[in-house]
Amino acid sequence: MSSKPAVSAVIPHYGESAPTMKLIEKLQQQTFDGEMEIIVSDDNSPEPFPQVGGVKVVHRTANGGFGTNVNTGAEQATGEWLMILNSDLELTSTFVEEMLNAVEKQANPAIYSPQVVGHEGEAQWVARKFPSTFIH
């Protein structure tokens, strides 16, 4: 009987497979104490994403857009933690370990993000405040 993976990494995919393949390789080289499942959710790409060893590939029959594609991949996830990773990410070999260490220190984490850096090296702000009916 296999144990539940610590992390499910979902990669929404559409189009050219090379960036997604590069990210998969980086994920498979991660050093952390735990198991990880990698899920590629192909949003009906013109050229379907190929089957890759150690990766669960889900092929959508119609293009539903980014959010629908993420949800399709997330439905397949069985890990304790869910990571949604864009295929163009550049990861260090300790990315997963660092994210898990950071998120597990939080009281009740729901959504967590690393610092996102743009192609020109500039920090990008990814946090948002949700609207509220409460007066603060």
C-alpha cells in the first residue's frame, strides 16, 4: 500500500511541451523529505502533451482556460499540499522543501506564494485582498 504524497504539483499546460518538460525535470530533482506526485493538465493543446514516466497526464477534451485547467489537475491530486506551478517557472533544487518549511510554520495556511520575479528581474506583487462587507 502506498502512502499519501506530501505534495501534489499541478502544472497547467497548453502549447509547446518543452517548458513543461523542463519544469518536470526540475521537480523530479527536488531534494526534500517526502513524496511528490506531478500532474500535468493539458488544456486540449494542438499537440497533446506526451506521457512521461512518473507523471500523471490528464488530457482535457476541450480548452476551458487557465482556471478550468488548474481545477482539472487539482481534481486528480492526492497530496497533503497542492502546488499550482506555471510551466515557465525556474526552480532551485530546494524549492519544494523551502515552500513546505515556510507554509508549515503558518497557523492556518490556505494560499501561499514565493516571491515572484519577472523576466527582467523585478519583483512582482501577487497578493490580493478580497472584497469584504465588513468595515475595518
